[in-house]
Amino acid sequence: MKDIILETKDLCKSFKRPGGTQMVLNKMNLQIYKNKMTAIRGKSGNGKSTLLNILAATMMADSGEVLYGDIDLQKLSNAERARYRREKVGYIPQNLYLLDDRNVFMNIALPLQYSGEKKERIRKKVEEVAKWFDIKYLLDKLPQTLSRGEKQRVAICRSIVKIPEILFADEPTGSLDEENEQLVLEMFRYLKKQGTTIVLATHDDSVERICDEVYYIGSYGK
């Protein structure tokens, strides 16, 4: 029997646009199963990134419920939502949000520092994920000196360095060549074996093929 780790009930989200209001999520009901890999498919602008942000508690919905177990994330305080993100969530955003004033090592290490890990443990974990994605030689570099693909690998390393309970990934292979895309897919399989639940917004058919569940939102279809 599959266990539900995240669930939305009648989830709604809209944004004000020039000329009116655009509804991007309209009474969405979604179930994310523990230790499964779920793909979210949809056309650009159909709410994939918005949905991930709401599930990861970085954005509030207009109405509806977002249940983590029996806890409605919508009803938590800002501090409680931050704790959920810090303790439970890894996130690979489409806009990578690397800190330009910190080198690659420090960017990857951020989640571990927030969790209070010891320096020796941080160094070991950062070097392990950097080696996996062949970016150990970049650890002393600043993000603005990197290519888009290198930045993508840094962001991925940062999101998985603490082996999160739930990993959200927004177009995680979008800037990667075929070799590095395969590394990411291998990483997803590894994390799943470690017990991580993975939710991906993607246009990539090769990513969808390794997922257990696929949700189509908006008017998207095969």
C-alpha cells in the first residue's frame, strides 16, 4: 500500500496580470506518494513551478489545503514553514539562486550550515556530491565565473547534499548535456533508494520515463 506524504485539496492560485487575473491552479487535487518519483507535466505558464513552490512552502496558495501528513502547510506560521523547508525539503529551482559573493563550496554547504552540521562533516559531504557531478575543481570558484550548465550542477549538489526527505526539482535537466543529464537521473534513482520522495516539473520525456507517477496540469496532454 502506498503512503501519501503530500496532498493538495481544492488548491487555487491566481496572479494579477495586465488586463486581469490569471488562474493558474484551479481546485487542484494531487497526491504525492512517499518514496516515489512524481513528474508534473504541463505547458509553460500552466502552473508547474507555482505548484512546486506551494508544495515546498515557498509560496502561499489563495485557497485550499496542502497536507504534509495531517499538517496543513497553509496554516503554519512563517517560522514553521521555514522549519519545514529547512528540515524536510531539498529544492532545485529553475532560477538557480546561487550566491555570487560565496564560492561554490559555500553555496553547496548552505543547507548543512543551516542544519548545524560540524565543519568536518560539511566538508566531507560537499566533496562527495561535488565528486559525483565532477565539479570538485570548481569548489573555490565564484558562481559568476561558471557556465549555465556548471551552475545547474552546483544547484543540484546544494539541493541533495543533506539527502532531503522530499526533493522538488523544476526542470532539473534543462541546461545539461546528455552526459550530465544521465548523472542527474542516476542521482534521482540513488536518492529514491535512500528514501527520498521526488517531485519534478519537467518537459523532458527521459525524466518522465523514470517516474512512478505522472500528473498533467492545465490543457497539456500526449
